[in-house]
Amino acid sequence: MLISRKKILRRIGLFPVPILLSVIAPSQSRTHSLCFTFPGSSLTFALTMVETADVVIIGSGIVGSSVAYHLAQQGCTNVLVLEREAHQGKGSTGKSMGGVRAQFSTPINIQMSKYSIDFFSKFDEVVGHPADYRAHGYLFCATNEKHIAYLQANMERQRALGVTNVEWMAQEDISKIVPQLRVDDILGGTFCPTDGFVDPHSVMMGFMLNAREKGVRLWLDTTVTGIEVENSQIKTVNTSRGSISTKVVVNAAGAWAAQVAAMAGAELPVEPLRRQLVPTEPFDRLPQRFPMVIDMSTGFHFRREGKGILLAWNDPKETPGFKTGFDTSFVEKILTHAASRVPVLAEAGVNPRRAWAGLYEMTPDHHAIIGPAPNVQGLYFVNGFSGHGVMHSPASGRVAADLVLKGHSDLIDATQLGVERFKEGKLLEETAVL
Ligand SMILES: Cc1cc2nc3c(=O)[nH]c(=O)nc-3n(C[C@H](O)[C@H](O)[C@H](O)COP(=O)(O)OP(=O)(O)OC[C@H]3O[C@@H](n4cnc5c(N)ncnc54)[C@H](O)[C@@H]3O)c2cc1C
């Protein structure tokens, strides 16, 4: 009877268990090769271990970080966040003005804000890190009858949806809040005291640190270069550090989201649009504490930032594109609007080198796109915040996590934010965009 060599070795207890010789983990790769050999044999072989994750999030800005936090909160911790930069916050999050407001015109944006502002008010306690939420309010100032009708209709809608503290302000009330404002043409306005500001970087870090404490992994310096799809199902994410096997990808790539979607063969109508902010030098001729004030005649708005004032204005001549350099000619344009509404601001010093620009991620109807990609199973969008990504980050992270894990969310009717709305002609027009 012939007995195989393997059987003989097993009988005498010498089954040739392969011995691990080495682990090859090149610094620029996240795949590990394990090299084995058989005892007493020159035979060696290598196994390449591909990384896997239940969910891969592309982008670690405030939105990707919130998705990671909300997935982990719901017990999904085998999550890998990929970020091409060496640090978080290098995209739009680090450029934001940090404004948060419930004063919107559409029910869905009001609902997203209500949840998010409640969340910011207890962020430090719940997340364990500071959000620096300051409830200094937003004050919209109307200069014609159309503005008044618009603000009053919005106020009714906001109150009906539970934002009960929005108030109508007469011209003299507005003057009391910011006595330096030129109010001769201001007919009234709305004020919501729980609107205000957060520190976007701190919120982003808080979400991510909390998620990482629960097991979520973050790979910095890792650019997503491709997404492999097989039979319309997500299969692999390719990066500058190797491949990750996964069935679920959340696109949180901000202004670059359309490029990431295209890697998986999906269409996403998100366009970058430059936005510029100008801080003044220390300026004490305005109150130490006052709300974000919006001049509806021009769109100029401003708030206090430390010892100075932060000036913002949406230049209607700006055109889409990945332009992140600050255009110094913007200083004169914004100062003209500033001095016209707040004459003392003509005396404020401005150093153009301290001004900056970043990208809004715009959609055709100025509402976010949150939900699954119709043609790629396992691909989810959480994009296109059109200037509201910081303030809506708690709600959008929660809704995206709900959709990934349960297929629906009881926070809002998420189907309204699906990308299909553009093809179906069901656009949601938000006119309260700053
Ligand atoms: C000047 C300015 C003022 C603003 N003011 C406000 C405000 O007052 N209130 C408000 O709510 N919002 C404001 N916004 C908008 C807000 O900043 C954004 O909506 C928000 O930061 C979007 O967050 P995000 O995480 O989606 O995007 P980002 O912060 O841009 O994060 C996306 C990340 O994806 C990464 N990424 C992209 N492609 C890849 C890839 N291929 N591989 C790996 N990583 C990738 C990027 O590096 C980036 O870190 C402002 C924006 C600007 C520019």
C-alpha cells in the first residue's frame, strides 16, 4: 500500500506546518505580504492580504467625519476613512465661516438645521470634544417689500417646523442690536437667537476622534485613484496605498465629489464655486458681541471674529471652477458694500494677505444630495451642500448613516435629497443661500 508523504508525516506528528518567514509591508502600501516556508523544504510562498472594510468613506472633512461618527454610534465600526491630505480640514471645512442657522426657506433645510443646531448645543457633552457653538443669532435685514414678504413667509414655515424663537424685528430693534448699521432703508427683518457660529475644525476633529475611539480607522495621505464595480456592485477602492475590498463606499469628497462619483461610473451634479472671506484687523468700533448681520439688498454679511470683523459677500460674477487663490481685487468690492451698510467699517484695516478663498460645492437647486447612487449598488452620496455643509453636518452624517445601515431615515424624508431629483425634474429651490 502506498502511503503519501503527508500521511506519514501526520502519523509521526510532523505535518509540515508552514512557518512565517517575514511580513513585507512597504511604507507606501497598505497591503501586507506574508512569506511562508515549509520546514525542511526550499518551498516558500507569499500571501497578499488586501485590506477590507464594511464601509469606506472618501473624504475626512466635517461631512465624512460626521458620517464616521454616526456609523460608529450605530455600532458600525469596521469603517475606513480615506483622506488624500496629510491633515484633516484642508478642503472646504478649514475655509468655512462657521455660520449655523435655521433661517432657511425650504422645510427640508429647516429640519436639517433644527436637528443640527440642537446637536451643536449639546455637542461637547455628547461627542466629548468642543464645538465652540456660540448662539449669537442671525439677523436678516430687508430693504424692500419683496424681502419682507419672503422673510415673513419663511418665519411662518420655520415656526411651524418647531423653530419657534424666530422673531420679527422692526427698524428700531435692529438699530439697538447694531447701532452702527445704516438703517434708513431697512424696513425690518428677522432674528433667530439660536442661530450663530461653531468652530468647523473643532467639530470635524470631535466627530473623527470620537469615531476613532470606537474603532473607525483614518488613513491620511491616501488618495483614492479608482473604484472598481462588478455587476453594478461596489467591489474595490484603489488608492495610492493599495486596494481596499468593500461593498459600501460613502462619497464625502466635498467639491471633488463629482470626480469621485465618476470613478465608479456615476453622475453627480456638484460643481466647485469659489468663495472669498476678508477679515479686518482688530476693530473695536462695533459691539463685542452681535449676530451675523445680512444686508439683503446686496448679500453682504459680517460677524465678529475674535478682535476683528469677518466680511463675506457672494460675488455674482464668480464662475465655477477649482479656483482656490484669493483675488485681491475682491477687497475693494467687499469694502464698498461694507462701508455702505456700516459706515464705520470704512475705517477698518484690511491686510489682503490674511484673506482667503475656498470652494462651495454647488448643486443646481442649492440643496445637498444625500442617498444611494441609482446605478451603482453600495455607493452613497453625501455631497453638494452649496454653502451649508458645516451647519448641516450633524444631520447629514446621521441621515447618511441611517441610509447605509437601514435603507431609510426617520429624521427627514431623505428621498427628497436623492440625486434622481435632477433627472425627474423634482428640484428643491433654496433661495436663502448666502
Ligand atoms: C469661504 C467659505 C465659507 C463657508 N461658510 C460656511 C458657513 O458659514 N456655514 C456652513 O455651513 N458652511 C460654510 N461653507 C461650506 C462648508 O465649508 C462646506 O459645505 C463643508 O465644509 C463641506 O464639508 P465636506 O466634508 O463635504 O468637504 P471638505 O471639507 O472639502 O472635505 C472633503 C475632503 O475630501 C478629500 N478628498 C477629495 N477627493 C479625494 C480623493 N480622491 N481621495 C481622498 N480624499 C479626497 C479632500 O482632501 C477633503 O479633505 C463655507 C465654505 C467656504 C469655502
